[in-house]
Amino acid sequence: MNIAEPRAAGRALALVILCCAWVLKAVAAEPPPPTVKRGYADMRWGQIHYRIATPKIPEGQWRTPLVLFHQSPLSSLEYGPLIAEMGRDRMVVALDTPGQGGSDGPPGEVSIGDYAAALVEALKTLGFDARKPFDLLGNHTGTSLAMEAALLEPKMVRQIVMTGMYMAPESQIQGDIDGLTFPSTSAEAFAEMCRQTSAYSQRVKLDPRNDALWGALTIDAWRPLGRREDVHKAAFLYHRIKKERIARIQQKVWMIGLNDPLLAESTKQSLKMFRNVEYIDMTQYKLDIFRRNAVELAAVLREKLN
């Protein structure tokens, strides 16, 4: 036998052991998942319902907090798995938009700026301010809310992440509003919920593994009953000033592109309107990325936000 063979085998074994040690060290170093809790914070129309994750590591090792604004007419439950995943190394707070999910709403129709101001009030109640800033992620309607929050309190919002930026010409705005449904009674709202839910389940192949979560999100989406589209209407009206508002954003913006047939193109078109923006191509993932691909999204967010 060649004397070099045992030496080579020994080196190979040592390399395997070293690699295993690196893997074990990496696994051991990964912070444990947090417990996601719920709470309420005061704001102008009552209280905001929120979900919060606090890291199980020494506070001195925490990264900048992350705040999440959901799309309408859903709730913070949209971000369930992402809250827990990002909460390993930073505080994560996901709020229900006023009038949606478990949050109290305004007495009548208000603007996107008003909704954003109420969310900021709740965040201040939770202890955030210029000395304790946060990064902010908004999805669909949440992008408009995120922009207004960043403009209202620029020293509170450090960076902004957006997914699903909707841009519409003036000629389309009224048509978008006319397409919304506003049931006049709770009975009409329940009937419309059954109609839309049935149509959706027939059009889209639902994953049985996510049935409970899909059901809970659907219930949250219809909790406002006849006023479930109030925020959508405010968002459509916001398009009339959206370009002007975008031009004022000072924070770094990370624009994530997803496999989103409705908003993929307008998301890309909006890039040229921001002062400081970077596009992140994640078009291999669909709109359920926050729930189905939370680990992959969290890895990208950590790389960019950290």
C-alpha cells in the first residue's frame, strides 16, 4: 500500500470533522425562534391590535426593530411566519391597519395619511421614536401607509421595504373605486363574503396544509363587514398624489419584485420615481412569500437591512 494513502485519508477525515464542527457551530449560533404575542396600543380612534416577537437573545445583540404594514383588507396575520423568523434577532411588530383585523377604525372615510398617522401614534405608544427607530416593510396597500409614516416621522423610519407598488393613471382611479363593494348591512356583507370566498376557492387551487391559516385570514378580511374596502378606497384616491409623495421620500428603499401578475410591472415602473432605491428580484416567489417562504425572505431582509 502506498504510504501516502493513509495520510490522504487522514487529511480527508480531518476536513470532514472540521466541516461538521462548522455546521454544528452555525446551528448552535442561530438564535432560537421567539414567541409571537399579541397586544393593543392606543391611537386616535381607540386601539390598534398588533402581533409582536421579541428575541430570546441578550438585548445588546438585537438588530434594528422591524415594523410590518399588511395589505388591505387583511390583517397582521398575513405576516405570521415572517414575524417569528425575523424575530430571532430583532423585535418585530406587525400592526392591523385601523378598521381592519382587530383594530378600531375611524368613524368615517379618511385618507391614507390619516391611517398612517394613527399607526404612528400606536408605534409611539409602544416606545418607538427618533431615538428608537425601526425599519418598515409594507405590502400592497401597506406600501402607501409606509410612505406616509416615513414622511410623517422621517427620524423614526430608518429604511423601507416595499412589495407590490401599485401605480395607476388618473383615468383609472374612478374605475378602481367603482369596482369596490360596500354592503349596506351586515347580512349583505356576509352574503358577499360567501359569494367571493366560493368564487375564489373555485378559481384558485388551495393548499390543504394552509387551510386553517387561509380561513383565519379570510375571517380577518371580512371583520370590517360593510367597511372592509374603506382603506382600499383611500389607497386608490392616494394615487392622485402618490408620485409627489414618492419624490419626498428620503430613506433608503428596498423594492422587492415578486411573481405578482397584478403589480409586477407597476412595481418596476415606480423605481425611477424614488431618490434612493434598490430593486431585489424575488420573482421566483409568489404573493404568499410571507407565509410559505418566510425563511428565504428573512435571509434577504437580513442581508439588506443589517
